Amino acid sequence: MPAPPRPIRRDPEALFKAAREGDRTALARMLSVIERGGEDARTVGRLAFVESGGGYAVGLTGAPGAGKSTLTDRLIATIRQGGGEVGVLAVDPSSPYSGGAILGDRVRMQDHALDAGVFIRSMASRGHLGGLSLATREAIRALEAVGLPLVLVETVGVGQVEVEIAGAADTTVVVVNPGWGDAVQANKAGLLEIADVFVINKADRDGVRETEQDLRRMLEMSAPSAWTPPIVSCVAATGSNVEEVWAAIESHRAAQEGDGSLVQRRERRLEEELREIVLRRLEVQAWARLKDDRYQELLADLLERRVDPYTAAAALTEGD
Ligand SMILES: Nc1nc2c(ncn2[C@@H]2O[C@H](COP(=O)(O)OP(=O)(O)OP(=O)(O)O)[C@@H](O)[C@H]2O)c(=O)[nH]1
Ligand SMILES: [Mg+2]
């Protein structure tokens, strides 16, 4: 029996070209390249950047188990009914697993796996936490660049990195559940500041009214802005009221497109990205310096009290 054809290793340019032509396997590989980082990732990122900017990204975040994946699954169906194509990134900063495989709890989304209008990919940290938020931005642009007009980004967890990733979308949806304290927890995690739309999922349970009141009260205490995040309750498990969630996302989009704030938001985001990349590069350079001989000398001088720490630091950081 002939051996199955081995996947051909393609250079990043060829990969990008194939992905643009609709080759989903090439697209999946391109995302692996981005996730891994390095020279090939830079090439793909550069190519994608030029072709990106035409899509719209929706971030979904919230505490573990809030129902983000179930809701994402339902939103995919809603979007597909409207005839739109959609890319989905499931980002899990706490998980070392990633790749083409869709993680356990996302099995539901597998229903869409055979639909050519849906592309689903999970991304994980591979150890460098902050790097994931940069990689996610590049992945969103890659999906835009191959012509997916809409990207949903589900982020698991409620830490700082998760807030960063979810906040990097054009519309950020924060998913909470009914019950005492859930809204307060979301507030503590910094989710209130990034929310454009609140979803109270699992509305088949008690406490929806109280949670809604909590959210309203906290919103009233926060600084006034042009957009007041709507609060929509739904039962993602059955699909009940998911259309309203989608409508709230669309009205946020329309409001931002109407008053020019979307452009501003994107510009701000790009500047933030630039700053983060610069900081990262400087950090790498700094660590490199801390390995050289000059450092060892200065450290010895410091420990012998021949030099103070500030003078030593100045000697290490001055341009040479
Ligand atoms: N009762 C009820 N259960 C729901 C609803 N939506 C989701 N669930 C259940 O809640 C559990 C968690 O749902 P997921 O969609 O995996 O939640 P998640 O937020 O993606 O979870 P992580 O990705 O692990 O953070 C599952 O058992 C779902 O079946 C709902 O509207 N009502
Ligand atoms: Mg999930």
C-alpha cells in the first residue's frame, strides 16, 4: 500500500498565499506558525497586516464555566443563518495545549467543523503568557487577511492576560451567570471596564434580576461614556434569546461605526501593540546584557561595595 502523502512544508509566503486562496489547512498551519513565533511568524504577520483591517472582532470572556463556548457555538449558528462566514479563536492562557484539535469543552463547536464557512482554532500559551495576547492579535489579523469578515475570540479565565486579550476586540462581550456575587467578581477581575455588552447566561436559573441590578449599579458608579453596555440575558444551552445577544453586538458595532469611535479604538489598540512589542524587545535586550562579562564585573564591584546599585545600573544601560 502506498504511504499516505506527507504534508509538504511550505515557506511562509506560500502558506499565506494558499490560505488566501481558501486553503483551510494552510490557514491552520499559518496560525501554528504565528503561535510559535520567530522569523516565519514575522513574515506571515507582515503579509497579513497589509491585508487586514477589513474584519470585525468580537471577544467573549467571563469566568470559567460561564457558558462562553456554548454561547459562541450558538452565535456561530446565528451568524451562519445570516449567511456570513466566521472565524473562531478559542484562547486559553492557562493551557499548554493548542493546535488544530478543539479542546474538550468545545466539542459542541465540532458540529460546525464540516461547514466551510466556519474556521475554528484554539490557541494556548506555550509558556509565555504575555506573548499570547500579541499572538492573538496576529491570529485575528491572519483570519481577516484570508477574508473572514468576522472573528469571535473566546478567552478562558479572568486574569490580566485574559482581560488584555478580550479587550483587544472591536466589541467585548462579558458573560456572567445569575447568582449572588457573580457581577461583583466580574468587576473585581477588571471585566466591567472592558465590557461593551453584558450577557447573563444560564437565565434558566434563579437570580437574573439581582445580577442585572448589580451590574447596573456598578455601571452607574463607573465613569460615564458615550456607550452604555446593554445587559442581555439568555440561555445558551437552549439558544433562547441568543438572537438578542447578537443584536446587542451588532448595535454596538453600528454605534461605533457611526460616531467614528471604532477607528479611534483601533488606532489606540495598534499603538498599544507597538508599545508592548518595543517593551518586549527591550526586555530581551536587557536580559542579554545581564549575561555578559561587564555585568559580572559590575556585580562583583557592587558586592564589594566599590560601586552603588544605581551607578552600576547606569553603566549597564547606557548606550555603548
Ligand atoms: N443551565 C444552563 N447551563 C448552561 C447554559 N449554557 C451553558 N451551560 C452549561 O455550563 C457548562 C459550561 O459551559 P461552557 O460553554 O463550556 O462554558 P465556558 O465558559 O466556555 O467554560 P470554560 O471555557 O471552561 O471557561 C456546560 O455544562 C454547559 O452545558 C445555560 O444557558 N443554562
Ligand atoms: Mg469554553
